[in-house]
Amino acid sequence: MKNKYFFCLFCILTAISVQGCAYYHVQEPLDINYENTSLGSKHGTANSWSVLWLFSWGDRGTRAAAKNGGITTITHADTEIKIVLFGLYMRFTTVVYGD
């Protein structure tokens, strides 16, 4: 009975720990003030990538995202993360909104 309990506990912990390892895609805000957030009329994005845990490139800074969207005043920013197969491929995106 004790072995069965530990096996069930092991299975539950394993399922929780590998959650999202095959495919993970989220978008979340970088701003903490949600009361007066207006997105503005423009948006811009900037990306960085990583492949095989060995190669990384790109500029995902807010300045690059604002420049790509033609934005001079940033009113809100989000980040988007996509990870495939334990990080074999990763893309990180900064999205800025403003005018």
C-alpha cells in the first residue's frame, strides 16, 4: 500500500513539473497600473529567439519595439513567450502600445 501511495505521488508531481514542456505560449502585461491603461492607436513588436539552447539573437527591448511601431510615447507594454519542446525553440516578444 505504501508503494502505491508513493507511485501515485510520483505520477502527480511528474505531471505537474512537465506541464507546458511540449508547447508553452503566454502573453502577459509588463505594466502594473491597470486602472488608467489606454493602449493608444499604434503598436510595435520586437523579438528575440533561441534555438537548441546554443544560439540566441534579436533585440526585444522596448525601444526597438517602439521604433518598429513608430511610437514616440509608450502607454502600455506586454511580453509574449513561446517555448517548444523543452526550449529547443524559444521566441520572446515585447509588444508596446502608444502614440
